[in-house]
Amino acid sequence: MINRRQVRETVLKAIYALQLGKDSTQHVADTIIKKADFTKEKDLRRFAEKLFFETIDHEEELDEVIVDHIKNWDINRLALIDRMILKMAICEFIYFEEIPTKVSINEAIELAKRYSTAKSGRFINGILDAALSDLNEKGRINKKGRGLIQKTLGNN
């Protein structure tokens, strides 16, 4: 059974291919996302395509959020994988109202543990916690349905 973590891994690979290759966004989507094992499951395919295209379409905005929280660092010095994982998670915070922010953070940490350095999980957790707090203060996090789980749990 394919799950959303595997979908996120595929999206991460697609974004990586787009960053390093010279192919168009649509070509990368067609060759990596649309040929993945989960494409027969409409919900998973839609999630993968939305995450891929939203992350790419809002890249500058997502980079700005990251820059605001990497004190004394140039964003170009971040490991490429870490930067892509951060963008995907922040994209989920802002543009996926049905996904709880806690899920996005946990998934980003797991991706970092698998695809990046030993210290990346803690680094990504710290940046995402700070970004989430800031985005919440600015009223940019709007969660509905399942996405409200974290708020409900936090109020108990």
C-alpha cells in the first residue's frame, strides 16, 4: 500500500530532478510523478501533482520564509535536499489546508533523515517550528477539516 510519505519522496525526487536538470516542469511531472507506482490512486496522484506544482510555483515566496529563519546563513549554502524539504513542508503549511502542520513537520523530518545528513532532521525541525510560529502570527496558516487536529489537541 502506497502512502503519502512515499508520494512526498517522489515529489522530492521530481523537484531535485527539476533543480539539477534542464527539463521543463511539465516533462519532469510527466516522467517522474505520472509514472510513479501510486498514479492509479487518484487522490495520491492529485496530492503529488499539487505538492509538486505548488512548491515550484511558489518557490520565491517559500525561499523568503526560509531566509527569514536561517539566521546568519545564506540560503544558497543550505544543502539542496534540506532546502527542497523545507520548501515542500512550508508549502503544505500554507497551501494544503487539510494537512495538519504537525504532519507536515514530521514528514519533513523523516525525509531529511532518509535523504540528507544526520543533523538535518533537527535543523529542519527548528526552521519549520520557527516558520510555523511566524506564519501563524501573520495569519497565513488556514487549516480546515483534518488540518485542525493540531489546534484541537493543543487546546486540551
